[in-house]
Amino acid sequence: MSDIPQERRVVTAIPGPKSAELQARRVAAVAAGVGSTLPVFTARAGGGIIEDVDGNRLIDFGSGIAVTSVGASAEAVVRRASAQLADFTHTCFMVTPYEGYVEVCEQLAELTPGDHAKKSALFNSGAEAVENAVKIARAYTKRTAVVVFDHGYHGRTNLTMALTAKNMPYKQGFGPFAPEVYRVPVAYGYRWPTGAENAGAEASAQAIDEITKQIGADNVAAIIIEPVLGEGGFIEPAKGFLPAIAQFAKDNGIVFVADEIQSGFCRTGQWFACEDEGIVPDLITTAKGIAGGLPLSAVTGRAEIMDAAHAGGLGGTYGGNPVACAGALGAIETMRELDLNGKAKRIEEVMKVRLAEMRSKLPNGDIIGDIRGRGAMIAIELVKSGTKEPDAAAAGALAKSCHAEGLLVLTCGTYGNVLRFLPPLVIGEDLLNEGLDIIEQAFARL
């Protein structure tokens, strides 16, 4: 754990003068297409704190978008990655292999759902993992079509932009996109026309009907879904939806892929979010929380499916980099030792109680249309009072207000109206509550 004091400290305006100076350099040197939520430049980070170059300490409710679940400088990650750095930085696993890669694959086989024989392949980013899952599914099924869902997010490469639902900022102006991608409804309980209680059964029936009639089940290689939809707004598909879709895939020889890039590795209070309804995916894609902040991703799945691609068909120069593999083994060690699934559940308990209290205390509390999520993947959907009309402006204003007080929060959602909370799983409860106090004050100001 980093030696940064675990307390918020605001000593300048946010961003401060040194950050402003660096921002000017950034504008001159970095492509404008690369955005930032909050242009404070980080000097160090650890636990639940990000310290900037001006000496401000911000409470971190973002975890680098669900990456630093074990903290941004976890002892085991630093120790193992440092030792590996001293030995060698790279050989390329496809040239001369090394034990760390194999060990990560062994851990993935043990941790992911299902007791069938499993194998993995390692890559660099979440998008790469999803893209390779599609390649593997197509090789195995000898089919081409890929089915994804409304509000889904799967990455920024050409194929994964096609898989992603939201146009702006992910797809606008970047087409044409990869073909043979089809989108069907998801059980978004809060916005389901006949009510959340009907969403699971109705949405799955509708999705299956569209797949059967418009694509033909025999043409579908893979169905890909996030068990909790991330960028789309932390949507938990209504109960019954995922089991129905998984069963349909099984009945029709379709590879069912759980995209656990944002929801995996203890984030929802289980190793993987699909475990909540007992889903055993054929393939599971992971990244983000896997390696304590080092770039690593994986596709893990049924051995016979994973082995369908010909030798040399999967890989990449940096895939399963030895330093990143060492970081992953350190992150997994930390998750086990500190029971980060238990910590995530406790974060959910604290946050949901506090957020529900805020809603009941606010004079216009119905602007918090929905409080949802699991573990340390919690969100509130903001709407205009008395309606379900998305209020992106309120989400933006609240985030800005929190940032000014030294709390880093992120927004998301197809309509841009969701405030999402992804604290590191190692955050202290005092910091967690202080962050929630700041959110409450931001609502009062709004």
C-alpha cells in the first residue's frame, strides 16, 4: 500500500497552477481527441487517494475506470512487477515463453465460473480481448454473425466500435464499421415500458425473436454481453434475462461471451458478475482490474473452443507482457488476502444506504430516478423532477461540483445522465463516507 496519507486535502483551486501549466503543455503536444474527465495531473496515488502535482489529495471514486481495484500502488503488484522488471521486460511469448504468462492462465482457469477444462490467451486491452473472443468464436462455430445489446460497450477498435451501442463519442465519424454485427434489446429495468418486473422475460423473448427472425440462430457465432453494462449506465439486466439468453445460445450452438472487463475481479462483490445468476459463459473477457493498473487482458474459456483457432492465429507482440503478468499475480494475491469481494459488498451496503437517504431527504429527491449496481460498481441515474427524462446536465453539474471539492467521480450512460461510483476496493470507510458527504452537499447546491 502506498504511504500517501489517506485523507482528502484541497490546498489550491482544482485544477491548481501546476496542473494548469501541464495542461498547456498537453494541449500543445497531445492529440485533441484524447479527452480527460478532470485535468489535474497525478503525482502519486494509492489506497483511496490521488495526489496531484499541486499537493491536492482527491478521494478516488473512479479507480482509473475500474482498474485500480487493489489501489494504484498495491504492495504485491509493485513488488512482483519490480522483480520482473529487473529480470527482463519482454521476450514476446510467441518467441520464447515465460512462466508468468502460464501462471496467469492457470489462475484464470481456477477463478472463472465453471469446472470444465479451460484455457486462456492474453492480450493488452479490453477491446483486444473482445476482438479475439469474436475470432475464436468464429473459428469454432464456422459462423460469422455476432449479436450484441442496446447500451453495450465493448471498445474502440473498428470491430469493437461496431459492437458498441453508443455513437458519441465512441463511433462518431469513424465508420464504416465491421459487418455482421446485430444489436438486440436488453432488459433495462428502470426504462422497460411495462415495468422492471416484466423486463427480464419480455426483453429476452424479444431479443431471441429478433435473432431468430432477422439473423437466423444457425448463422450466429457469438452472443456478447456485459453482465453489468458499464458505459451504458451500470445497467444490471433484469433477473432472468441473462439465463434465458445463455440457454438460447447453448440450445443453438452459439458461443456465449461474458464481457467482464469492467465488472470482473471482485468489482461486484463476486470474482465475476455473471456468477450472480449462476451463468457459466463459454468465453469470458477480462482486463481493467486484472493487473493492478498494468496493461493486460485475457480471453478465458472452454478448452475446445479456445483451441479452435489455428496455431499462430492468436497473439500479438506485447500480449501477456511479463511485467503485466507479474502485476496480475500481485493483484490476484491482494484480492485473495484482503477478501476484496467482501470489501466490495461492504462498499455497496454503505453507498446504497447513504444514496437512498439522500434521495429521501432531497426536496426534489425524485431527480435520483434509480440507484443501482452491485458491489463497488454503483450508480445513480438522474432525471428531470416528476419524469424519467434523462438529465445529463444535472449529472455534469454534480460531477463538476464534486471535483471542485476534491472528489473524483465519473459519469456514464447512453443518455449521459448517470453518475457512477467505482472506488478502489481498498478504500477506507472514512474516505468512502466523506466522499458521500461531498455528493450530498453537491446535491444540496444543485
